[in-house]
Amino acid sequence: MRSFGIVILLALMSVLAGCATNPATGKTDFVMMSEQEELGMGQKYSQEILKQYPRYEDAKLQSYVQQVGERVARAGDRPNLQYHFTVIDTPDINAFALPGGYIYIHRGLMAYLGSEAELAAVLGHEVGHVTARHSVRQQSQSSAWNILGQAVAIGTGVNAAADLTNVLGTAFVRGYGRDMELEADGLGAKYLARAGYDPTAMIQVVRVLKNQEDFARDEAARKGQATQPVGYHGLFDTHPDNDQRLKQVVGPAQALAGGQQELGVERYLKAIDGMPFGDSAASGVRRGQNFYHSELDFTLSYPTGWGILNQPAALVGFTADQQAYIGMKLVQRDGQLTPAEYLRKGTGGRLAAEESFQQAGLTGATGVVPGSPARRIAVIYQKDRAYLFVGAVKGRASLESVDDQFMQVIRSFRPMRADERKLAEPRRIAVVQVKSGQTVEQFANAESGPQSDSINRIRLLNDLYPTGEPKPGDWLKVVR
């Protein structure tokens, strides 16, 4: 018992040694990481982020976002940090922060914002995470529980005690996420006011996000599907729902407002005018059931009713019930191996129903990897590149039930024709001024595709969802 007490004492001493005053809240937190270590961690992970997410190659827009972000950060509680604000070239509606001042906003979220103040609100929220050292506090909390769990295991001789303590610690940390998000909202509103922006822009951003949730819910109901988590921080179940955020932010933001507070509507809209909407040329463009990539010179198509997910690391097609999917990614080609030899090497020889083929001047091979469930794989060579396909099923689905469709996707891969080049160009945001009598329906008629889709898109882009109409003189974002 005496040795157990000593271990516990040492563990508690290490926790107490990590106590520090939070620069944003003034409260005492325990952190087990110095500021220098925090900066080092942020720099390390920022390199990993840029490997996974493409940087949007528009120097003018990147510079604009950096300037807005720095203006907010200088009004924050850690103004001496060197902040890095980066636009990521994906259509996702998200933004996030790494320790030490590395902040990222997805191009997809920027499309739905309506002013410079709203951009500043998003960046201010993420600056709030940095100034309050949320990631450091989470890691320190988790580390402390690990130390305590190990102490209990050593003192009692029961290894399960450590596992139990880690589980409890993880639940505690994840539960803290709700408070941290609300705290970042409050800090962001404060920084907006200090920087001269209208802090009620934070409320407007929450409205934009709530519109996304309402739209996703309406679409799911129309299609008879379950609502999927979408939107800003939507992957984290500890993030508060937008209705709760709206209630929590309204009071503080309005209390901070006063004097001449900037919105910067026209300045912001001018900055994003012409920005790609949805997919970009660099990542390839989805057009209905087809996908086009001009830089890599290929196209392929998916069966009717399938969804297409365009991610930086892979292109994924999936059935409507999401029980079957086929992913494709660019892989390193070994010039010494034929496509069939490439597959055999990659599967360790576990390849059944092997078949070599040629299509549209390209060589390829396919086969089935036995297992439960089995998987369809294929590789196609194009010039010095290789494209690997992996088709799989889950749940009660079987490979036999969808294998013909997998092969349909694989067999559709080919170089683009000259007349398809324009299809690989992204749709872009265009900013227009509304004239008297013009309606959303009239602007939707000028877009391609179903009118109902265009109407919903215009309303979502301009905070008019579900039934709003613009007023004469308003600036409206449309997609062309």
C-alpha cells in the first residue's frame, strides 16, 4: 500500500506541476506542454495537413484571408504568436485550428459566407481555440488520466484498472468539447469587436451553418434517408448543435457591439467572385454520374443512383444504400511489372478470377481477392501513372450482387476526348446585383441542371433558405 501511495503522489505532483493561467480566460488550467512544445507540435502537424489537403492555389485570395485573420488575431489574447491562415481547396464546409496558430478554412465554407465580418467570425472562432489552448488542454487532460491509470495499475496489480481509467478520461475529454466550442464562439465574438468588425457576424455564421443542417434534413426526408452529419465540425459528436450555439452567442455578441462596426460585404464578395464552387479543376470535376480530370486526362462514370465522393486521396463511388463502394486512387507505378503482375505482388498472390484487358488504348488487369467479404480489385496503366481500384461491400451485401457494377465503373475509365475538356472546368461563383422584380427562380433558370436544385443552391449561398427572396440592390451569389 505504501508503494502505491508514493506512485499516486508522484502522479498528482506531475499534474499540479502542469497548472498554468489560461491566456484567454484568465482561469487556471493544467497543461503538460510548454508554449515552445505547442508551437513545435503545430508546425509538425501543419506539414501533415498539407499532405492530406490541397492548398488553394490563388495567391490573391490566400493573402486576403491571411490579412483578415491577422487583424482578428492581433485583437486576441495571444497576439505575439505567428498565425498562419490557409485556404484548403475542397468543397467541404469546415474550418479548424492546430496548436500554435495554424488555422485552415475550406474553400467550400467560404462560398456560403456573405461578408468579411463573417469570414473574420469563422477565423476568430478558430483563433479562440488557439488562444484558449484547447488542443493543449485536451492532450494534457488525456495524459494526466493516462498517468493516473498507470499508477492505479502498478499499485493494484490489475491492468484492467488502467484501461477503465483511460476510458473514463477519454469520455471526460470528449465531453469537454461542447464547452470548448462555446468558449471559442465567445472569444471569437470578443475578438471581432476589438478588431472593429460587427460581432453579430458570429450569429450570422451560425445561421449559415443552421441553413446547411436544415437543407440536409429536408433532402434526407425527401429521399427517405437518414440525416447525415454535415457542416462545420459536423464530424464531432461533442460539438454543440447550431441551435444551442445560436442561443449562447446572441447575448455576448450583441453586448459587445457598438460604434462603427464593419461588415465588408462588397469587399468580401469581390474577393470570392470567380472562385470555384464545388469541385476544382485541380481535384477533378463531378458532372452527374461522370467524373472528369483535365490535368490527369481521364474520365470515368458511375451507375445511375450512385453517389460520388471526391477526396484528395481517393475518388469513391457508392451505392444509394451505402453498402457497396469502389475507390480509385493514383498509385506508384512499377515500370517493370505488367498490370497483372502488379496486382499479384500487391495481394501476395491471393488473386482469383484474374483477367488482363485493354480499353481505349490503355492496359489493365483485374481480379478478386478472396475473403469474407471478397473484394474486386483492378489496376489501369496510363502513361507513367497507375490507377488502383478497390471494390468492397459491407453488411449483408455480397460481391456477386454488385460486381457487374464494379466492372462497369472500371471499364468506363478512359482518356478524355477533346470535346469533353470543357466538362472538366469547374463551376464558379459569380456575384450579381439584383434588379427590381428579379427573383431566385429567374436566376435559377440561367443555371444548368434541375431548377429545384438551382433554387435551393442560390438560397443556401445567400442565406435565403428555404423561401427567401433577394431585395433590389442586393448582391447575389450565383453559380455559372
